[in-house]
Amino acid sequence: MLNFSCVKPIKTVYSVLEEHGAVDLLRDDLITMATKEIYSENRTRRDVQKEIKSKERAIERLAAAYARDGLSQEQVRQCIYSIGDNHAFLRANRDPCEKMIKYLKQYFHPTQAKDPLSSLAIRSGKGGARLSHDHSKQYAYVLQSLTLWREILHGMSIPTPCTLSCS
Amino acid sequence: MNLWLEMFQLWTLAESDLLSENIPYRLRDTGQGLNRVQAAPKTSRMMHSILNKAQRSVGTWIGSSVIHMGDHNVPNALLFIDKYTQIYRILLPICNTISQIPGLAQKPALKTYIDEEFGSVENLVKEILGDFFRHGFDGSGADNFFDAGSCIDGRLTSAWNWCSSLEKKRYFHVFLLTG
């Protein structure tokens, strides 16, 4: 109809690296350091600064080592940042699912509910509920839903660099 | 090589489903506005394998395991992806609040408030989590059982519905206090 196609293949980190024969970047030992997320929770400022420094150093070293004709240091850096973004995505998206699963297991018992506060039972028609589950059934239902979400969100992203470089 | 094909699997599959020349789509009013209703066989297959994996990891499965795709609930692969990228918007604020409650209780005035209103810090946490685990997963949020209920994305609908009623809960102030 248009005489041309609006669809163009996606440029991925892999396709860029492959084009320039720089795929080994992904197997480099430094890549873990260069793409890892730096947490600031419960840590001193000095520790965090130190880690940021070594991350930056790793990125620079990789950029220098894998840049070549047609693949600038800037492009290598962009590939590394891209992988880092994925870790950030996982942290923001998948980790809350894990935390929730942890809370569920920590604060509630799979089968026993001694008082109303510890009971997860719901009855259709009460409090807007449309399902009727006793405590243990609801516990399992929530657990499996959260597990499923975690798996889906994990499926939206890449395996960790570790699994990448090992296999 | 295969490793990188796995990358962003769902996104890649969703894109190829949406752009596929073999899968026709129809523009239809689904009750949630005008939508592109298009089947998504690849995304669907992947989703079934993820569901399968989750089912095996927890043992028994409760409720329906229907996955809506290309119907009036989830018209196409993009909306499917979008639904699941919202999860952190639901869970993250709850996690943040829960993790900040102990810090809140270190201020004497707030500790008194929590103790008087909820009994104890522990009870407060349990009340919030218990309510979410009960009513974030109770089949609410749609007008009939088939659309919400216990099917795979109906679970999400209920959680979403819970969030919209958050400001009516008595522990809403705690959410405000923890930002």
C-alpha cells in the first residue's frame, strides 16, 4: 500500500557488538562490575563512593579495550549502560515481588491463623470480595500469584551477566 | 548466541506479534475504548510456559489459569506487557512503607500514635499486609466473574482495585507519613 515497510529490525546490544566482532565484551570478567547496580541502603557514603569509582573504572577500561574501527568508545559505553539499565529494571520491577513473598512468609503462617489479624480468609460479598477462600487457600493463592508475577517480570528482561558469561 | 535471543524475550515476542503480517487485527470498542484486537500467539505461548513453570514451583494451583489475550480484556500484546510493567507501581509503595515503619516508630510521638491506633508496630505491619493479601487478591475490580475472578490477569485487576481504595483505609495516614 505504502510501497515501503515501516518495520525495521531492533538494534540490540548484541547485534551492535556482533556487527563489529566485539561480542567478547559480554564474556569479559569486568562486565559484571561495569553493569552492577550500586545499592545505598544501609551503607556508608564512603563505601558507595568507592564502588561507584570502581564501576566507572571498569566501564572506562572496557570501552578502551573493545572500541575499534566503526565502534567508538562512546558506543561501547552505551552498550554497557544498556545492560546496566536492565539490572535497574529488574530491581524496580521484580524485587518488590520477592520482597512481598518474603513478607507473606514472614508474617503469615501457611495454614494456621490464630486471630483475625493473622487470617487471610475472604468471603464473597464481604469487603468487596468476589471469591471465597479460607486462610490456607488464600495464602497459597497470593503466593502463587506473586510467584507468577515475578516470573513474568523476569521474562521481560535478560538473564544476569553471570549466567551469560558462564554458559 | 541463543542467550541474547532470550534477551527481553517477552518484549521481543510482543513486538513480533504486533508487527506480524500474518495476524490480522480489528479495531473494536472493547468497552475500554477503541482498541486494536489482535491475537498474540508467540507472547501467549511464552506466557503459558512461564505459568507452567510457576505452577510447578508452587505445587498446587488455585483458581482459574485462563490467560486472556486478544480478547476484550487484554486486546493485544502491547497492553499485556503494559499491564505487567505496572506491578512495581503497586508493590513498591507498599514495600517502601513497610520498610520505613520501624524508623517511623523511633519518634516517640509517632510511636504513641501507632501503639494507640494499631496496638503495636508489628500489628500495624500485619494489618497492612493482611489487608493487601486479602483484598488485593479477592477477585474484585470487574463487573462479572469471568472478567475479574481468579484468572491470571484478574489477579492483577484486584490488586489494582485495592490501590484505588487505599485512601479509605485507616492505615492510609501511615502511607502518607512514610511518603
